[in-house]
Amino acid sequence: MARVTVFLALVVTGCAPTKYVDRPVEVLVPVPVERTAPTWLISPYAPESLPRFIHPSDPAAKAALSEQGLADLKVILRMLKERDNGWRAWAVTPTEETPPNVQPE
């Protein structure tokens, strides 16, 4: 008899409706944050002077450029290489001004 009573008590308890508590839960989700590139990388490059190409048969020609034109071309190439290196370094280096990557949704 006691077994039947325990069995019936368990059956009644199992059939009772379950009370659900509906409440919001804060879940931290990683959110990508767009970084801003430095202004010296964003601004367009404008060289001070452009090289002037001259005819290769000219006695002052060095690589179809005058000596000043060759110097200007070297400056332009060096500056473009520095900008390329700057973009590559900026792309892989996190900055301190970037907020944490996890924000509540």
C-alpha cells in the first residue's frame, strides 16, 4: 500500500504544471569594431615635384630622367614604400584606443 501511495504521489507531482520564469538574460557577444587608420595613411600622397622624363639620347639623361627627375622619382618610390609598410603595420597591430571586443547585445 505504501508503494502505491508513493507511486501516486510521484505521478501527481510529475503531471503538475511547471512554472516558467521569463526574464531577460544578458549575453556578451563579440562585436567587431572598425578601426580608424591614421590620417597620414588616409590622406592622399602628393609629391612636391614630379620627375620629368627626357629623351634617352640626351647627354644629361640617366634612366630617361634628368638627375633631378631621378632624385624626385626615388623620393616618390621611397614615400610610397613607407606608406605601404605603414598600412601593413597598421593592419596587424591593435591600437590602445580600440574599445574591448565584447559588448552586450
